[in-house]
Amino acid sequence: MNVFEKLRHKQAGRFYWIRGFLMHGAIHALLHLRLLIRWLVLSVTLGAILGLVGSAFVESIRAGTEYRRSHWWCYVLMPLGGLLIVWLYRVTQDKHDKGTNMVLASIRSEANLPVQMAPLIFLTTIITHFVGGSAGREGAALQLGGSLGDLFGRLVKLREKDRRTLIITGMSAAFSAIFRTPAAAAVFAMEVGCVGTMQYAALVPCVAASLTASYIANLLGFPLAHYQITAIPEMTPINAVKTVILGIFCAGLSIIFCVVLHRTEHWMKHRFKNQYIRIAVSGVALILLGLILRTQDYYGTGGDIIVKAVSGEAVWYAFILKILFTAITLGGGFKGGEIVPSFFVGATFGCVYGQIAGLEPSLCASIGMSALFCGVTNCPLATLFISAELFGMECVPYCLLAIAVSYLLSGYYGLYKEQRFYYSKFADEHIHHKTRK
């Protein structure tokens, strides 16, 4: 073989190698593109469904709250509303409902979520708000999204791992439609189940579903959530120190909030073993508290009080009473979530702290909301996104500092018993720690 033939064979071998490499890369790219299209179709469809469901839910809560505020007798119905809630769970054979904790547990297991979870939490949360229970909406958001996501996955016959991804996707979509914070919703659902790890396989479907649900909610007349801070001072060393101190206080307050909620629920279950009696006693206690205090401020979500706190107005004891009302409501068996009450507690406490510390009360209310939310959920990234969406980018440096402090010092306490800590907050090591009660 002469020199020219050797060169031709060498070039031919190189050509086959390049062609094989390109074919392998093209096949690889096409497979991933097919996966992307598949997830986009599934997540956009699920996001559209939950955008409609979430919007209907928000409108029902709003209508029920407005009707209650203008008709005092709705509060008297609180024990009856509680009895109806228990009866609904009994008649649908869901006597041992674990709510959001069941959704979080299903992400790590192969257990199916009950089909009745979505309509039950939808209806019973509306009843809770109609009669004045002190609860939020995110419990319904996570349960609605998780349940419908799991059902949707079963209907399209997805494999088990993909169904769990759709549970997370549904949680993102429902959270986005109900809270109108699409970026935070996408991150929160991936972050909340296992602290220290992120379910990045769900990133594309969560983002697509969250944005779709938010778009649908916007079309139906529900604007993005936003609070207007009156003034944001320059970040000076003194202001940074004051922010760190606020973060420390919020970490401690988040622990108190979680412990009071868990211990109240445990005490009421031990003291009143019959669910009907327990929830009726809870309803009567809430009515009596309202009569004694002569105020309706601590019933429902308390959204108007949060707005006042962010504008710089709050009484010093508001956060204490909100914790008490929320603990009795959820401990007794009423349905709803804990996150909006945590916003109330953080905003009012932060506002009062700002008045005492000489730092803009409006800004401190926003910082308090962010830091307390992080402390009770252990989701620093989602909290950072929420801060940016609710208060704007100018507030982020303050919120980020308080979020970091609150996340570290809140330890392994949290709202959700099924939340797991996979990495230590205090050292670079892998752990498997359960949420403290």
C-alpha cells in the first residue's frame, strides 16, 4: 500500500468516526428533545387545569370572606362548620387525613394520593374561611396540586417515578395560581419535601406548569401578588446589624410558631379523642376569644392586617394572638394552611421591631415575613424568590440576610412533619433528620 492509499484509508476512518459521533449526538439530542416536548405538553395541560381550579378556589375564598365580614352570624356557625368538615371526611372514608404531610410523603414513596383529597380540601377550606377559622390557603394549594397531579399521572399511565414528578408539578401549579408568585411556586415545590436537595428533574415541568397556571389566573382577573414598601434605606453596617438581629428573632419566633401549632394539635387530640367534640370545642373557643377581644382581625387569613403591617402599622401583640387563633383552628381540625398565618406573624412582628429598632417599619415587616416563612418551611431559595416577587428587587439584600440567619438558627423545626433534612444546616455532611415537633 503506497502513501496515498494509506492517507485515503486514514481519512475514511476519520470520516466514519466523525459520522458516528454526529449520529450518536443527533440521536441523543432527539431523545432529549422528545422528553422536553413530552414534559411541556403534560405540564402545560396540568398547569392550565390547576390555573382554573386555583382561580375558582381563590374566588370562593374571597366571596366567603366578604360575606362573613358583613354578616356577624357566620361566626356563630363556626362549631357547625367544624362538624360539617369532620362529617365530610368521615362520609368519604378519609377518617385519618394527613393533609399536606401525605403529599410530601408520597413524593418519596409509591403510595397513591386519595382521589377525594382535592375536592375535600377545596370544600373544607372554603368552609373554614366562611365561618372565620384562622388558616391560610397553601395547605389547599399543595393538596389540590399534589392530588390532581397524581390523578393526572395515573390517567395518562405514567410510570411511578414520572407520577411523583407530576405531584411536584401539580404543587407548583396550584401554589402559583393561588398565591400568584410563579417563580417561587416552581422552586418551593422542588425544595420543600427534602431540605438540602432539589428535585431538579422536575425543573422544566414545574416552571412550565407554574407559569401556565399563573397566566390562566391572570386572564381570569387575579393579578400578581405585590406589597408596596414605603421606603428602603441604604444598606449600611448599622442597618445590616439590625437586620441580622431581626433574623435571629424571627428564627426563634418560627420555632415557637411550629411548636405551639404541633403541641396544641397533640394536646387537643389527647384531650378530645372524638373528632366531632374536638372541632366543636375549637369553634366555641374561637368565638369566645373574638368576643373577649372585640375584634375580627385574627379570623380568616388576616390579609388586610398584613397590608397594614407592610405599610408600617401594627400593634405589638398582634403576632401573639394570631399564633393562638391559628393553633386552635388547625389543632381542632379545621382545614387550611399555616403559611399565610406565618406571613401575618412575621409582618406584624417585623413592623413592631422596626418601630423599636429605628429601622423603617414597612421594610422590617417585609423582612419579617420572609425570615419567618423561611424559618417555618426551611426553604431559603423559594423564600428569596417570594421576597423578590412580593417586595421587589430593592428589598432583596435585606431579606436575603435575614433569610440566611433564620434558616440557620431555626434548626430542624418546621411546619410539616413529613419534611426531611438530607443535609445538615450546621456542617457539610449528609444526614437524614426528621422534623422536630
